[in-house]
Amino acid sequence: MTPHPNPRILLVDDDEGLAALLGEILQLHGFEVARVASGEAALERIGATPPDLVVLDVMLPGINGIEVLTRLRRSSDVPVIMLTARGAEAERIEGLTSGADDYLAKPFNPLELTARIRAILKRAPRRDPDAGATDELVIGALRLDLKRFELRADDQPIALTPAELRAIEVLIRRHGEVLSRSELTEFALQRPLEPYDRSIDTIMSKLRRKLAEAQVASPRIHGVRGHGYVLDVGEATP
């Protein structure tokens, strides 16, 4: 999805006061904002008028935010930022596992939400100036199309979230090199690694599972205890 000149944000939160405040702040920063108060209304709105990004609270009347995200990911890759209760580690992990691109724990600074929205809407990752102007990265069975921002294995698409795509890009570009959790967090989630933050580990776990499901024998993502992760091409790549 190509972002609108004034990116369209859908706020999904039944806290009317918070949603109104966030809506005003986002509009001041140049976003077009729509608000709904339930998961059912969110899915209906997204189906009728797809936004550029969804800010989705976990705690909603009717179907909760995790269920909304699960249903959404069956047909859409629209970026999603989850709003979770502070200290609700299980909610954050479940949100990321279900396909969220980032999360914020309530209460939070609305300006931080604005910054994270802008970071995610960039979509295309930072480019390595020494990597040239190639439109594709190919390694082993994987082919990453940088124009479409799409990963394929043996010409079969692998459905990834924007954060997962940013992570696999940097792993491909720097294959064989152990990348720290901090480096991967800044590239994939476009924010610093926070204390006790396991988001990047969840993303790596999902990537490994999806590559395994696509029967990708090489390259493979390996965790290096105490250091980070590496994309290992093994003997399958010349």
C-alpha cells in the first residue's frame, strides 16, 4: 500500500476521551484520522475504506483487539500499532505474534505514538549506501523485491508484516554477520531497544517459523546466545 499524501489513520479505542485527544494531536501533525469504538466497526471500516495504518487497542467491547488483528491479517497487511495495558507482557507478545508491527503500553506520550506512526509509514527500510540501486536481493531460495516490498521463496510469496520485512532485509544484506538485538530492533521496529523488550525475539521467531513453513532449507536464521541473530546461508549458496 502506498501511503496517502496525508496518511489516513484509523483509531480503534472505546475510550472516547483518549481517542479524541489522540485524534486531535495526529490531525495537528498532518494525518487524516477516523475513529471507531469497537472491533466489529474497525473491520467494517477497514474493509470499506482501507487506512494507511491502524492504532488498535487490545481491550475493546465485543471482539478484542487481538481477534480483530487475527481476522485482519487473513486479508490485509495494513500496518497495526497495538495499545496494551502497561505490564501486560502476554498481550504484547500475542499482538506481535498475531501480526502487529509495534505496540505502545498505556499510558503513553501521544508524541511517541506520532513518531512511531511516521517510522512505520516509511515502509521502505533505510538503504545501505554501498548496496547500490538494485531492486532485488537474492540469497539461497529467497528473493526480496524492494519495490514491491515482497519476499518470495522459490517464486512463492511469504506473507510478512512490514516489521518482519525490514528485519529480513537487513539480515539478507548482512548475511553471515551476527546482528545484535539492538540493531535489529532499530531497523525492524525503527526505535531503540527498551529494557526487557522481547519484541525482536518474537519477530525472529515468526520469521523462522514462516521460512520453515515455506520449506526454505537455506538460508536459515540462527540465534546466537548473548549476541543476537545471523542469517546463515550454509553450503546451499555458492
